[in-house]
Amino acid sequence: MVGQEKIQKLIADLTLENFPNPLLLYGEWGCGKSLVSHTIANKFNLEFKDISESLILETLDDAYINPTPALYYINTEIFLSGNKVDRATNVILKFLEEPPKNAFIILSCTNPNRLKNTITNRCQAWGFVPYSIEELKKFTEDDSLLEIAHTPGQIISYSEQPIKEMIDYANSILDKLHLATPSNTFKIENKLSFKPPVEKNTYDVSIFMRVFVFCASKRCVDNFSEKSASIYKIIQKMNEDIQVPYVSKDYVFSRYLMKLWKCTHES
Amino acid sequence: MNLNFLQDAIANNRVSDSLIIFVLEKETPNKLFLANQYVNAIAKVKKVPITYLDNLETTSEEDELFDSIETLSYKPVRVCRIKQIDIKNDSLMHEDRLILIVDKVSVNKELPSDVIEFFDSQTIKIPTLEEWQILDYILSKAEGLNEDTAKWLYNLYSGDIFRINMELEKLELFTNYEQGKLIDIFKKDEIFEDIPKESIFEITNALSRRDIEKLSLIYKYRDVLVKPGSEMGFIALVYKTFKNLILVKTAKNPTPEALGLTSGQIWAIRNIPNAYTSAELLKIFDIVSDLDRKIKNGEFDTQAVNIVDYILIKILTI
């Protein structure tokens, strides 16, 4: 594991007796939460069971009758983005309130504030600190990738994406938006995929938004003006709203496109 | 030239590239529909797209700003709808693949005789569609129907070929056998009659035209047309309607290829009166496109506020 010295030390000092049950790992996606969970499971020869996708009472029943010690891993991001939040939360609470005898529980999330207090209050939390550029350079030398990706997992995931092309496209939009009609502007959507799978010759909107935010912020830094700051704020908000669970990303995107158009056409 | 001659030319792929002038005399939906059918047929036989011009001075421009595309290597059929044209010189004689749809045309009698003859020969009066022609059209589009059923459909929509065509397009998805069966079921269950004129599309159509009178008539059906649980579908429809309005009304050169809409859709939208300014359209779009996020984020309570009421009030008071 690269970096995260504090967490590495915590793992080194960990024993089955002082295991913080349950344990909450939090950090940006790709920072290594799943890796740490597997590392802990391997350290104590525990069976690793990822029950994130099957958070139902029947799964807990299996856990109660299972004599083999096991590490139960729950990635809360999976249900926080869906429409079964309440049901999943209740199952987790039952699991945490009455943990099975041989069960060691690890929860993971990007932001603990998105979980109910009744869950986080029961957990000991280990937070991942942001990776430095030097640490990330161990995974890639691509500068454009290093600007967009903040964790090793993101670097690995984005390395398969046409990041340079996306940067060029984002810059093209920022350069030419003031010349476009609203009709022209809507065509930007044609280059993006708003739902998986990503269509041929299009970009994943979630990744493109990171690139877009980066390009807008760079322009703001390199050549600050009221307009560049306004554009950056709009794009930043666009990126935030697109992350809202099960929102229609294409609606959000087109809404902010029109805001950007209006901003670039205001004197 | 008469329409039969043009029909024959299309059937035998002998349509020249010279100017064509369709004269409606009096604009009716059926005449416009017929003219549009011939425009589509000509473009299809020439295997070129259709470009709609705001006026005769408009020139085609590349519409791609953010990405490069290959330039069209072929000339599209250009269509211009104007009320009246007074031909005072021979400049239009040299236009290729241009179709004018006019209510009235007049040619200056002082022009040379060959020029007058040219314009006469390229002018086609669009006739009113007779009932038998519409019935023939119905039977040609939906071969699974019989004459009685075609007649029933004709009477249901009072010969309005646009409405009839909309229903026929739905039946096109089915085989001939299924079409006949479906119509019988619809007639028996009074599905067509239940919502013969009013449908969810009527709300969005009336909204796009700011037709308060029509909206007042449809409003009493709102709970039937937008049932609880189908609010997101209604929002999607309004969103799409106003997005298409912006697309077509703000495009310099609204072509199907440029906008991703069919030529029929573009045509229909262009014929919607400009009930909203561009600024109002953008405001409306902002409101509607944010509704989805607000509902899913819990900021908007669909139990407390009727979504149809909310959208109608917001849009009509913009």
C-alpha cells in the first residue's frame, strides 16, 4: 500500500482482541478502503464476505448460524445511491446492534455525514488522507491523469479513459461557448453517456465532469476574471448536482449548459 | 405542372433539381400535410436531407462548433414556407433543389415569356384532400384495417390528417392481423373515444403554444392524464417539449441531422407561433429541468403540490 502511514500503523497494531467492531473506513473512492479490508481479512485468516449487494435480513440469518469467523464488508455507497436506503440502513443497524459471534464488520463510505448518526456513532472511524502527487506518481507519469485523479484507484480506472481528448473537448467548449446558439450548446450532450454502458465515441459524464471542473478552475487560476469565476462556479455546482443520488444526469447537465450559455453571453 | 406529373416523376426517379413552388391558396392542416409529404418524397428519392429556411436570404451554414464533422458532399432539398411571393425577376430560376410553400404567388407579367412559362410550369397547386384520398391513405398505412374501420377513424378525427397520421404511426408497430384486432379492441373498450382529443400530449402542445383556452378545457382531465405516480413521465414530456422548442427556434439552420429530430418534428415546431421569447424559453427550461433533481432530492413534495398545477402556473406566469 502506498502512503496512508497512519492506517498502515493501525493495521500493524490490530489484533482480534482489539478489533474495533464495527470499523468504518471513509475516503474518496479508489483510496483503498476495499484493499485495507482484504488486508485485514488476510492478516487474521478471516473469510472475506462482501454483503453490500445483499443487505437483507436473510443474509444476517446466515451470519448468525455461520460458525466460521468472517469479515463482513459493506460498501454503503451502493445503497446510498439507490432507493432502498431506509431498508438497507435498518438491516445494517440490526447487524451492528446484535453482531454475530464470529463476525468482524467493516463499513466503507466516501463521506460519513451521508450515513445516519445511529450507524456512525457505533463505529470506530479510520479516515484516508488525501494522496500527495509524489505518491500518485508511483502509479502513473501522465500529467493530465494526475490532474484529474486523486487516488490510486481513480488513476487505474481513468487510465483507460481518453483523458487528453476530454481535456481538449472541455477546453473547446470553454473557448467557443460565447459563439454558440442554445441549439448548438445542447449538442455538447451528444458527446456524453449519462448512463452505463458508455456508448461508443462518447465520454462517461462523471469522468468528463471532473475534467470540466479541472479545466474551468485552471482557467480561473491562470487568468482570473469575474466571468471565469462565474463559469467555474456554475461548472462546480453542475458537478455537485450530477452526484445527487438517482437524479437524471442528462437533465442536470442540460440545465447547467443553458446557465453556462447565458453566462457567456451576458456582457 | 400538376401533382400527378410530380407524383409520376417521383415514382420514376425523374424529379429535376429545378425550383418547385407549392401553392396552398388557403393554408389548411391537410394541405400543409400533403405538401410536406411531397417534400419528404422528393428528398427520399434524391437521397438527400431537408433543410428548412427562415427566408430566402438564409444560406446554409455549418452548425458544428465544438466538434468537427465532414462537410455535406451533396446539396440538401431546401424548403421555405412563406405566405406570399411576388416574382419580379428571374433569380429564382437558377436555384437548385429549392421548394417554396406559399399561399399565393404572383409573377410580374412584364418578365420575358420564357421566364413566365418557367414559373408557371414549376408551380403546383396543392388540392384539398378529399375524404376518399384520406381513406386511401389510412388503408395504405395500416393494411390490417378494413374500409369500415378506416371510415370510423376518419370520422373520429373529423378528417384531420395530422391526428389520423399520429394514430396510424402507433399502429405501424403491429402486423396487419394485429392491427385489425387492436382497432376492434380499442373500439369496444372505447379507448380512442375515451381520450379522442385530449391526451397528455395535448397539455404539452397547448403549453408550447401558451394556449390558455385549450389548457382550460384540458385542465379538468389532469388527474386522469397525469395519474399519481406518473409525475416523472409528465415532467419528462414537458422537458422534452421545451428543449425541442429551444433547439428549433434558436438554431440558425434547423435540419434533422443537426438537431437529431425528424423533419416532421422540426416542421411542426416551426409552425408553432412564438408564444415565448428566447429568454422565457430558457427560464422555463431551467425550472422544468431542475424539477427532477428537486423531487429526487426531497426538496419538492409531490404529495403536497400537484405537479401539473405547479408546472402550469410556473410556465404561464413566466
